[in-house]
Amino acid sequence: MGKTYAGYSDGYGTRGPCVVLVLARERWEALAVPGPHDSADVWWGDGGSGALVLASAILADHFGYVPPADLCRQFTWDVVGRWPQGWSWRLDTPAIDAWLDRVAARATRLARRPQQP
């Protein structure tokens, strides 16, 4: 079953107080933040630690476990870090799956490149 993730911020154009929700089974709930972090540690719009915490939380919810740190960092750079600070956003399961397909295709292409001597 697909989910929708949505983020809202009170700090227009800045890292203001943020709320991130997930819609599953027709009900909005706060997105769980894994590890020693909490929702106050979350933001988007850059490649910093708050964006990484959010990327990890979204992917952990998507997979049902916290994925490897390298995948979370890539998701931060490719997706979460590109959302404008202070603006709302939405992301759904098909968009995450499409991003994962692109990452897998890119990794396969890199693995097939001949090594330089």
C-alpha cells in the first residue's frame, strides 16, 4: 500500500519549526524519527544534518528499517536537500520507488565502467 509524506514549516524561506506527516491507511500521523533524534532535528532544503535525519526517517518508514547511511545521504542530496526551505512539500511511494530505480540504474552503469589503469 502506498504512503504519502508531507512537510510543513512555519519559517518561510528558513529552517523554521517543521512538521512532517505520513498518510497511511487513510490517516495522517507524525513521521517517526529513528535513532537519538526527534522531530525538532528535522528540516529540508540543504544537505545538512537535519535533512539527513529527515531522509533517514522517510526511507526507514518506506522500507520498514533504517537503510545504509550511504543511501540516506544520497536521498538527502537528490531529494530532501532540493526542497525549498520553509515551503511545504509532498512525496509519495511511487516517487520514492522511481528514485530508487534511478539510483540502482546509476550504480549498475558505474559498476560496468572499465577501470582506469
